[in-house]
Amino acid sequence: MLTDAEPSPLEAFLRACSVVAPDEESGPLLRQSAALVSCWDALPSDAASHGLPALVLRHACAWNVQLPRSVRRQMDVHLLRQHAQQAAQYEVLREIADAFTLLGIAYVVLKGPVLAHAIYPDPRLRSMSDLDILVRMVDIQRVQGVLQALGFGSPRSLGPVRPHAHHHLPPLQLCRHGETVTVEVHVSAVSRDQGGGLALDASRELRQIQFGQREIPAFGHIDMLTHLTAHLLEPAERTRLRDVAELVGYAAHFADDIDWERLSQRHFRVTNALALMGCLVPLPRRLRERLSSDIGREPAGVGRGVPPLGTLTDAPLGHVVAQLLYPSDWWMHAFYGVPAGSDLTLTRWTRHASRLAWWLGRRTAAGWLL
């Protein structure tokens, strides 16, 4: 079983920077955490792994945190590359949106571009490794044709679509202005590993997000929070801080528009996860008031999750069993929607054991693991 450990000073600083829209409480906490950092050398790589370089630089500038010149230079170079890639990604996204609209293909843009324009004070603060687009299963062939016409790889090279095995097609790429643009076409916004699904159908409440001179379709608030929660809790050695900042930031930004009663009654996993994120990053006051949840003593292993199965294939059997059966208590409470303070024994040996069997079975059947 994992043991608890205090975050390093640099990790604590990154957590303090994991705020999309700072409030009056953010500055003092950030300066306090920065004062405890004695070595900044790992900041560029650690911030990049958490998707935070732009936020770190913005908050450091706003709150007068002096970063070493060499560290600042590395992060500036990272941002220049990020902005060039983002410009190419947005150009391609506009072309895809125009083509889908012209052909009457229903779609939803997931995560990056939506969050960048909905909750960030400047869209350039949000980097993206790829573009994620959700479509209906019945439109897959037409979608593949559109992407092929735009210059992406031939859809015939993808093989058959297996919606019960995968929630998205293999990534497709093209080169635009010297930058590689990757698109993942989803038929569900939630991985099959998490059970259920989040498909695009007539019952979904959608919103329009201003994207430059046009609007792009996005999930309504409850589906968006469900999607962000599921994405954040995907198997990983550690939780990426940008994912936490965006879940918290979205809930805080739209706190007055979210149906909190419906969310807490029908999607308790989301509100429970939001409360548990307060163990990792500071929750804005307006969100704390909406949640009205005091988790009490923090669960062990804050920020740590369950390792992906693919990372354990060559490990000794005892290590594999320990890692899979005993992920951090914090992750267990969040993933299974179990309130902090509740015993996890029954959850571990029923729901979690069943979930592990489901993961192993899917990968065995698909030939991914064995």
C-alpha cells in the first residue's frame, strides 16, 4: 500500500500555480510556496509534464516571483513552440468545423479549445497535444472522408471501427506550417475503462462557445464536468495538475449556472471529486461554498493514482498485484465516488477488483496486453 509523503517545495509551488483564474487567496499562497523553493532547475520539465508552463509564468509575473534567468529562458522557449503549434491546431480546427457544418455532421469539441476560450483569461495559456472531437457513430465514415480531404491519413488505413472496444479512432495527423496537428475522433467522451459512456445523442445538452469569429459546440455544464472528472481519473502514476486546475476552474467559473442539486444527486462522483481536489490545489471560495463539503482528514496518497496496465507488463507479479489492488486512497475515493472518511475495504474487494478484471479482460481480448 502506498504511504503518504509531503510534496516537495517545487511540487507545492506547482500546486499553488494550478489555478486558472486566481482570486485574492492565490497570491499569498503562491509567494509563500515560492519562498520555500531552494532549487528551480527541475521547474521547466516538471511544469511541462503537468501542462503548466504558461500558467506558472503568468502567475509568477503577476505575484512578483523571481525565477532564475536560465529557468525563465527555457520556459519562454517552450511557450514559443506551444503558441506556434496552437496556431496550426486552431487553423485546422476551423477547417474541420466548417466542413462538418457544411455537411450537417453533428459534433462536439472536447477539452482544449473549449476550455481555452471558456475559462482561461487568455486562450494561449492552454496548450494542446491534439484536437479531440466527438461525433456520432453513424457519421464515422463521413467524418473520415472529411479528414482525408483535409490532408489527414487515409481512413482506409485505420481498419474497422470497434465502438465496444475503443472510444476513439487511432490518431490522425497532418503537417501545417511546419507543425504536426493530431486529431482524435471520439465516439464516446469517456474511456470504456470507466464503464458506461458519454456519446453524442439528441438528449445531450450542448452549449456554443465563442471561438474567434465563430462558435463551436461543446457539452453542457454537467456533461462537461462528468467528462473532465473521468479524464482526470484515467489510470496514471500521478494526477496531472492542469487537469485538476481545469476541473476546479470550470466548476468555479460557471458556479452560478450549474444545477448543483441535480449534479450532487445524479452525479455524486463529480461533486465528491471536486471536494477531494481541494487536497491537491486550493479551491476558490465560491466553489467551496457551493460544495459545502468538508472532507475532514485527507486520504492517503493525494495526487497519486493507479498505474496504466501497459507500464506493468514486465514487472514482477507481486509488484503488479500491489500496484493495482492498492492504488492511493485518494484516487480510490475519487474514482469510485466514495466520500472521504468512509472505509474502502468493501470498495477495494468488490468494485475495484471487478474493475481490474474488466480492464484485464478488455486488453486480453483486444490483444493489447497479452
